[in-house]
Amino acid sequence: MLLRSLLFAPANRPELLAKFPGVGADAYAPDLEDGTPPAAREAARAGLAEALKGARGGRSDIKLFVRVNAIGSEDSPKDVAAAEAAGADGLVLPKAESAGDIAALGTRLPIIAGIESVRGVVEANAIAKAAGVLAVYFGAEDFAADIGGRRTKEGLEVLYARSQVVIAAKAAGVKALDQVVIDIRDDDGFRRDAEMARNLGYDGKMCLLPRQVGLAHEAFAPSATEIDRAARLIAAYEKATAEGKGTIDFEGRMVDPPILKAAQAILAAGRA
Amino acid sequence: MLLRSLLFAPANRPELLAKFPGVGADAYAPDLEDGTPPAAREAARAGLAEALKGARGGRSDIKLFVRVNAIGSEDSPKDVAAAEAAGADGLVLPKAESAGDIAALGTRLPIIAGIESVRGVVEANAIAKAAGVLAVYFGAEDFAADIGGRRTKEGLEVLYARSQVVIAAKAAGVKALDQVVIDIRDDDGFRRDAEMARNLGYDGKMCLLPRQVGLAHEAFAPSATEIDRAARLIAAYEKATAEGKGTIDFEGRMVDPPILKAAQAILAAGRA
Amino acid sequence: MLLRSLLFAPANRPELLAKFPGVGADAYAPDLEDGTPPAAREAARAGLAEALKGARGGRSDIKLFVRVNAIGSEDSPKDVAAAEAAGADGLVLPKAESAGDIAALGTRLPIIAGIESVRGVVEANAIAKAAGVLAVYFGAEDFAADIGGRRTKEGLEVLYARSQVVIAAKAAGVKALDQVVIDIRDDDGFRRDAEMARNLGYDGKMCLLPRQVGLAHEAFAPSATEIDRAARLIAAYEKATAEGKGTIDFEGRMVDPPILKAAQAILAAGRA
């Protein structure tokens, strides 16, 4: 499953969820947590089945991961029951802080676990390896609020945590989704942030608006230039191997199997 | 307890300690370790009670954390005994490398533990959680000397260790003090370094001179612009919540509970 | 043993190995893994003793660490046997992912262990501490390919992993070798990368070509300016200590024992 984008929208706003079929995101997160104010959650749960039906628009390829409230909250068990009853494809669990939090959900649905607190980062390896986890996400804004720090555009202040989360995900063999960009009209800022995420090994980004979904898909797919260069590199390498060489000088760079592997991954992603 | 600044001064220089009452630091560290040469330590311990009395200047709000020598040194037990007898408010333990080092002090005084070696960074979580620890500090110069590296102004070479230490502190629920700035006449350099420390979640900085204390207090308190923006953001968010919205578009940024929480923290800090 | 440079060359190219005596690297790695294509490995092993003899050129100061294939591959036990029989001084083990991988080599030769996968980074502390390990290296290209990321010249995407590896090495008391630079004609790029490696605490770099060896030796040795400054700093500090001071103001910087220790290390390295 591709996971270049996970688009969030408030679960109490069926009119926004109804726009999902036109967006083309890889997955969607109707949000019962931060997106829905506490006072509106009871009604949102009551209307969830109807809202998810609208979000699918009759299509079978719309993946809906309902974000429930964190373990320990009063809303949590009610959210899980409502999401299961409404036929969600999976759950998004915010503020996961241990493998036990994942088990405590008591669901058979696949889970995208949010690592977005100091404790969550310390426990990242255990969370990513927990049974049922399909992917993790790094929530930079929550992490910064929890540690008492401040966010910058450059993001050096979260580089350790952001790196730790993607490493934990890949060590566990699950996907990794990168932080949101809250500057919702700054497309260049989104592109730069997504570029860094892809460099780090993230598979995609959480998106706050449909316009960010397109930007994410561009950023997490190889460009035509990258694909062309990868194809030429592979051809040159295969020729050299046939001549008994394990490394070649390709356009000024020494190419050996790891570089070849990266080029092959670019071609495979370009075909996807 | 606020800990925006911890001002160091040699414990063998009573004339320098006597200036503490005029400085206004959140805490002070009369230094029996690096600040006092080995040959002068015996005399410094003998004069410590008198020196601390001078450092307080008759005031009850001066917090004195005596820096003792590292566990394993000959000075260590003598320093602890002298600090306790002299009525110190706490101890600063340099080069802590395990939870056992904290226990080995054998004191009931609260401890600020220095994480400033390779092993200390590896054991940061255990050190921060040890009983009696009130705060930890990251010692970049010692860490760089221990790992055989070099310090730069930008500091990317210690970003991992500096991040690890503040994460360990906050996971353990204790305060975190950032590295010293040894360029003692470079105020802009100090401001930039403190800015980064605050972004990372540090509560304050170790200071080498009284002039650095004022710079630290500025850096670790929200500016008037930050406070004003936080107040407007909170007002806008409360209005939206009353209308059933969990997220708002505030001056081009998508605001949800973590952003709100950060704004509330700024207002609270501004009032402190 | 100095380890500022480890020069790789394909083990199936005796004419390249024969150039080693003229290069002056601190150690050399005839490469049976990525440097030798799978189809050429049998022959390379058969000719290894002769090739290593040529690589030594009759000299006793040429250190040859044969890179064998990763644990679990068919080549691995054959490579180890061939390297031992050919009189190698040690082995380079790529893609080490656990302490068990080191033991699985079943050799008495000293080992340079490659940490170059997501799992390897997670297990870095255990790998560096394993019996028989003399040094570790960080393989950024393999790591990036494994995590599904991309390399940049600035390298922020691997800063966490690169920092973790050198910290694990120094905590275990072994040497650390930094990533290769594949842009083989970009000397300035190599210098910048080596500069950062030295700042981080690395002892040297893996080299792909003889020309990189000279650049590495320059980067990992203190410059004349550094040595001169260190000597002046030490003299000033010793004078101050004699006067009962533990810290001094040296050219605008506050100097205390860790800074002194760094200066002493520069002088010692300058003499080496």
C-alpha cells in the first residue's frame, strides 16, 4: 500500500469528508481527536457511519483511518467502538507512548500510531514493533509542545526525534508518515519539508488540506530527471559487471551496489 | 522553580561569590571542580561555609548548588561533606555516567547532574530518572573533548547529544540546562545558542559570567511579540471552539490543540 | 594504531592492490564484497594470497583488512577462510546488524564492523562492544538505500545515524571510520565532509581512491594554526593554575579543563 499522503479532516464535518473522493489521497483520517472539539464528539460518533459513507462516495478504493482519542481519555473506547461499527479501514492512535497503548485499543483494525510526545520518542522502537501497527507518524507540533520547545521552519530542533521515528519504523518494517506543515498557504515550505522527509526515508506526509496532497505525491515520487539518471546508471553498471567490475565511475561518482540499489528503487517507485 | 540560568563561579574566589546577590540568576554554582585548581581545593573546602554566607548576602532567595568533583575522584567525598556542612541548597555533579553515580554521592540534597561524556549520553535516560535528580545539564565542551571531536558555533556536531539530553530530562520530568558559551564577549552568539536551546526544549543555560545571566533570562522568556500573538491565537481558537470547530486558520497557519497548548505555555511563561 | 584512512580496492584487481605500497594509507581493504562482482569472487578468493602479497610489496607496515561478504551470504564463510589463509591482518565485516554477527564470523582476526543499515544503527552499541571489534565504520550510502531515503551533500538526513555510530564506538572504546564520499573528483566536498567527521569525533574516513587518502590525512591532523593556538593556550593555562585560577580568559574565550584537554589532544595528534 502506498502511503504518500494521509489527509486529515474533522469527523464532525460530514461536508468536508464528502470531498474525499475527489482528492486522490492514499489514505484519509476522519478526526475525532484534535479536529473535533470535545463538546462535538458525542454527535460526531453518532453520525460517523453516515459520514464515512459520504466520505467513500460509493467507491471501494477510499481508505479511511479514523483518528480516535488517546489511550486513557474518556473518549477513547467510545471512539474505537464507533469507528469499528462505522466500518473504518483502520484507526489512527494519537500520542502513543508504549506498546501497551497499542494493545489497549483492543481492536483488530490496522493502526497508524502517532509518536508525538517525549515519551513516545523514547519508546519509538517498541511502538513501531507492536502487533497491529501498519505505520507510525511523527507529530512535530505535539512533540514540541510536550518538550516545551519551539518549532522553526528549518526544523533542527526536531531532527533527532524525526530521525528516531523513521528509523524505528523501518527497523520494524512499517511505513512512516512525516509531520504536518501548518503554514497552509506556503507551498514552497511544504515542498522543502517533504523533500527533507523523503531524504530521511519517510514514505509520505500527513496533510491538512487537499492542496497538500498533490504536493506530497509530487515530493514522494521520483522526478523525470531522477528516473532518467537512474536508468542510465543501471545500464552503465550492468555493462561494467559483465566486464568483471564491481564499481564504476558514473558521471563523477563512484557507483557500487548500494548506489545501484537506490537507483533501482527510484525506477520501481517511478513505475508505481 | 525557574531555572533559566545557573551561574558558575570558582569556589576558591569568595570575592566573586560575594557578587551573586546583585546578579539575579535563578541559581548559582560555586565550583569546586573545574573552576578551582586541584591545589586550591582543600583551602576552598575549609572556607566554603564562609564563602557561601558571603554568596547569600543575608538573602534567603539565593539558591546555591555547589559543584563537587566527579565520582571516583579523591576530592568527591570531601566536597560533598563540605557542601552539606556549609549549608548548600544542592549539589552539581559533573560527568555523571550512570544512575549509580547519583546514588554514590550519598546525599539528601537535590542534584543537578552533568551529562558531558560519551558514556553519560548513552546513559542519559537512567541518569535523569535517578532519585534525587532535580535537573540535568549538557556539557558540550567536555563531551567534545571526550569523544575526540571539535566544537563549532553552529553546533551540528553535538546536536544528537544535546537533543538526547533534553529528551531524557523531559521523559524523566526534570529540568534541563543547556551548554555554556565560552565566547564570553559574543553576546549575539550567546543569544543564537540560547534560542536554539529554547527551541529544543531546554529550560535555561549554564552561565560563565553575570552578563550571560541577563541574556539567558531574555532568551528563555517569551518576547512581547510572542505573548501578543499567543493571546490573539487563544482568543481566536476559543471563538472557533464555541462554534464547533476543532481547528482554525489563524494568520495562514492551521491551529489545533498542540499549537494552542504551545500558545498557552507562552502566556504562562510571560506571567512568571 | 592511527586510522585516519582505510582505502578500499576490488580484491579481484591485483594490479590495483599492487599500488598500495605507494599510497601511505593507515590501512587498506581489499574488497570481496561490493567491490568484486559475485561472478568474480571465486577467482578472487583463489588468487587472494598472491594479491595480498602484491599489496604488501614486501613491506611489514601495510595493514590489510579484507572486506568479506555479509553474514548469511554464501560467500561469507569462504571469504573468511580465504582471508585467514592469505594472511590478512584483519577483516572488514559489512552490514553488521548484531553482536551475534561478529561472533558468527568465527575468526581470531581483528574486525572493522560496518554499520550501514537501519537495524545496524539500532544495534550500534552492541556491535561496537562485541569481542574482536577494533573499529566500526558508518556506511551512509547503504544506510540511505536501506531506509529508503536520499543522500545530500549537507547530510542532515544521516546526522542522527552518523552521530549514533561514533558515540557507540567511543562508548565501547574502539575507533570510528566515517562514510565514503562518492563524488570522487570533488576535493572540496571531501574536505567539508571530513571536517564534519572530525568535529563529530570520527578518527578517519573510508577512501575510494588514493587521492582521498591524502585529503583524509590532512583533515584528521591538526593544522599548524590549531597546533600553535593549542600551545599558547596550554602555556597561558599553566601560568594561571600556578596563580590559583581554574579558569582563564584566553583570547575572548573562557578556558577551563575540558578546553585544556582538547588543546592537549591537538598537540598530541600534531606530534603523532
